[in-house]
Amino acid sequence: MRFRQSDSKWRWVSCAPSRRGFTLVELVVAFLILTIGVAAILELVSQSALNARYAKDRTTAVTLAQQKLEELMAQPDLAAGEMEGDFGDAYPQFRWRAQVKEVSDTALSEIGIALRHITVVVEWRDRGQIRSVQLETLQSNAPLLHPKEAAAPQGKAPPPGEQGLFQEMLGMPSQ
């Protein structure tokens, strides 16, 4: 600051130029911060879209694997072995593989129960990687029994009216 005469009066006057805008450095810094923020937001949106697509594909794969597993379990003459295929034009990017193994258990074999281990794998390609889901189950040829039928002593029938109740609930004929 300096002292200056103006209109026959002395006043204090600032030596600094008047500030009426932003400097070039301030504009560059603000633009840089804005650019970084926009780039981060675009990356988040892009990653969210990829994650949503992956979740959709994974859900579809699990549903297809479950359907294939149910289809295999419904086959009365399902033999041990491996098989594979696709889901046709409806789901061209998905392929399936299945493996059926006989489980050897002496205790089960002695009472005439066969047990199969069924595995279904559904694969698809996502961003250059092969992704997959795997479902497994055990299937038995043992008849379904109502808990009271199962608890009845060998050779003794359950009380009248309760025989075959479980089969009737499932829509199966009584034996």
C-alpha cells in the first residue's frame, strides 16, 4: 500500500492490481480436478455395467444348470458316464457338461439301494475368460416313505389311513 493524493485529499491506495477473475493456474487446477472426477465416475459406471452383465450371466447359468440337473434326474434309465451339449439358439453362449457316477456303498447295496452322484457344469465366455457354475446332487432309487411308514417295525404295516400318505401327497400311486 502506498499513500497517494487524489482530488486534493490523501488516501491509501493498494498497489496490487484489482482481481476480477481467475488466474490461468486456477483454471488448469480446476479443470484437472473436474477431469479426474468425471473419469472416476465413468469408470464406476462402466464397472457397474460389467458386474451387472456378469451377475445376469451367472444367474442364467445357475438356472440352466438346475434345469439340466432336473432333466437328468427325471430320466429313469440314466446310466453312468459323461455327456455334454449346448442350450440351442435360446442361449448360444452357454454349454453344459454332465457326469453321472455310481456311488459304491456296501451297506446301501445290501439293501438294494443304488446311489448316483450327478454333476452338471455350465460354462460361458465372459471378457475373454471361461466362467462356469457347477451343481451336484445325489440320487437314489429308494422309495419315498412317510415318516410313520419308515418308523414302523419290519413286517408291520402302519395304521390304516396313513399307509401311502406321503405317496398320495406327491401324487404317486400307493403300493
